[in-house]
Amino acid sequence: MNTQTQADKPSTTSSINAQEVEQFSKLAEKWWDAKGPFKPLHDINPLRLGFIKTHACTHFGRDAASLRALSNLSVVDIGCGGGLICEPMARMGASVTGVDASEKNIKTATVHAQMMNVSVNYRATTAEAMVAENHQFDLVLALEIIEHVADADAFIASCAALVKPGGMLIMTTLNRTAKSFAMAIVGAEYVLRLLPRGTHDWRKFIKPADMQRSMEHNALRVIDTQGMVLNPIKWQWRLSPDDLDVNYLMVAVR
């Protein structure tokens, strides 16, 4: 649900979907409203952050119990939106760059980080432009964004190119299944109205096998895939290695 990027023109084919960028730009000032249109992201954020921290600490040999467990690691969040992931990662000690297509999102994220006294380097640019500028990072994040880009394979290629040798890429998205249509489209957008109508296009959801194939095509090795499953009674999210039918996370390393 976050947005990808466009300010500087990348030298490669852009994966930007201008209509998606415009849609999320209209909601930019509401990113940090935990009861607003981005409530679903606030709800899953603790699970996402825990998953990211666990894998990063394991892969890079860090002490997960440390408050600054990611100290000196370079992290980029592609499609960072208002900075919901960037700020916690910076508090863990990482050197964080947040990238988004929407100037309004970047302005919102920058102002909020300043208010919270958190250091994040925000840029209104694209993954492709970052590649063209020869940037690479220890940890590349692309969370709830690939289902909003114009060309998923091109986007994965750009994200993979941003991963340093020995680095890691973590992506999260929605599977293209009947269950995801029922829950993420009909349930979330029309019945419960957790998201504005038109937030997602089910045809752009990506099957895990297709994402893994694209990652491997770009010289990455997938090491973990987990589903994110909601308990509708307790309204709590949990990880599941078996249920990838709706939301899932995928981790790959170079």
C-alpha cells in the first residue's frame, strides 16, 4: 500500500504507476493517523518490524536484544510512504534512506521524523534512479508496494540491484488467490471499509512462486517465505509458514 517513486528520471525502464502515485499522494497527510486510511499498515507494523529485525540480526550477526541492533547497517525502504517503517528502523540504529514517488509523502515523512527527532534521509526519487546513481544497501525493503507498480519484474530487478553483495532484500505483498480477492478487495475495501475503494487491483497481486522466480533471475537466493494471517476475532496478526493465501513476506539474500 505504500507508493513507489518518481522525481529523478531513471536511466532504465520505470516501474512507476502514475495513477497509483496520485492516489496515495491525496492521502499523504493521513499516514500517521492510526485510525485513518492507513490503519491496516499500522496494525501489521509490529509483525513486519519483528520479522525484519529477526532476519536482519540473524543474517548480519547482530544481537536482537540490543536497542541499537541494526547500528551501522545501511537500509533503504522503497515506497516508504509516510515513514512508518523508516523511523523504527532508524531507532534500531540503522542508517535509513526512505524513497517514494510522491513528493507529498516525502514531505509528510520528513516533517514527522523531524518532530520525532529521528534521522532519516528521505528522497522523492525512484528505485531505478537509485540504481543509476550506483547506490547499494545492506538491507533493501519493499513492503506492500510491488502490487502498485506498473512492471513487477522491472521493480524486483531494481530492488535486487540495490542489494550489496552479502546483503538482503525483504518484500511483502498480496497473493493472487480467490481468498485474497475476498478478503483484501471485497472485505477490506467494500464491507469493512478498512481501505479506500480502489486501493488494490487484484490482477496485480503476485503469486509467491512468481516473485521467487523473479528474485532468483536477479541473482538472489530466497531463504524464507511467511504468510501474515489475521485473527479476525482478536484482530491480531501472526506469521504462518503454511498460509500464504493473502499477505506474505519473502526474504532473499545476495
